[in-house]
Amino acid sequence: MFTYDACFGLHSKQEEVFDRCVKNLVLGCFQGYNATVLAYGQTGSGKTWTMGSGHTTGLDPDDFGIIPRVINLIFEEVEKRKQKTEFIIKCSFLEIYNEELNDLLDVSMLQHAMATGERTNKINIREEKSGQIAIYGLHEQKVENAHELATCLDKGSNLRTTASTLMNTQSSRSHAIFTISIEQHQIDDLYLPSADNQD
């Protein structure tokens, strides 16, 4: 037995889904918590639309999905906190297709794929002695603003494996994981004068 936290109807808006299910998770990241948002469903059920992992270029902001809204909220919070905190924001974009791992932000992979029609796989998943799962060889892109982060999302989305199915002519045919990491340092901690130099 289980219950749903929320259920959205056909006329629910993207903003409503984000505010109800995701916004507080993002704000929790600034308190040091990890957060994961997962979309699950059959082909054509609206996962890409809801997550917003398609293209953002030319899209009405009201139609932005979860990831573009996360991006905007992160940099709104960074702007509010920048007087007291320094931030380093990075992202990665991993595709899992036919049990192969593809780095959707790897420029060299893109160039190789365009030249040969084949993708190179330099990524490995290993289980550490601690039991944690680690990914090696995945490129992390440092970004300075919301536009750069959204550009990474669009760039990676362009590289996703697609194929036609009976239910969807442009099905992604893969699983994708867009990861945003937020590193923050309190400015007071970074620039405290040493005891020797105090006047």
C-alpha cells in the first residue's frame, strides 16, 4: 500500500508541477542536501516534456520543464547569496543507451561521431570499496550563469540517440542523467585574516 504526494490533471501547468514537487528540493541543495528528480513512464507519456530535457531555444518560458526551471532557480539563489558566498557550478550530461554510456557534453565525442557516425565510450562505472558507485571519464562543464547551463542542456539534448517508434516518431530511445553540482564557500571563511596579521 502507498499513497501519492500529489496528482496532476491534464490541465496542470509546468510551473505548478515544479513548485509542488521540485522547488524545495533545489532550495535544500543550498543547505548541503543532494536531490534527484526522476521521470518514469512509457514512450510518449511526456517524460522529456515534463523534465524539459528537450530544447529550450525558442520555447515559451511558461512551457519550460523541470530542468530549465531548476537552472533559473539556482542562479536566482546564487544572485541572492553572492555577497556572502562564492559558488562553483558544474554540470554533466550522461546518456545510457543499449547498455552503453555516452558523454553528451564531450566535444571530442561529438567530432568523432560526426566524422565516423560512431560514438566513443570512455566512461566507466565502478563500485568502490565503500559500496558507492563512481563514474569515471565523464566530463564536467563549469558554468558561470543560467544561459551557459541551459546551453549545455540544449547541446547535450542534440546528441541524444533518437529513433522512431510506433508511439513516438522522435523517441529519445535512451535514458539521460543531467547532473548539476553546486559547490559553495562562505566568503568570511575564505578571507579571514590570520592571527599573525591582525592590527
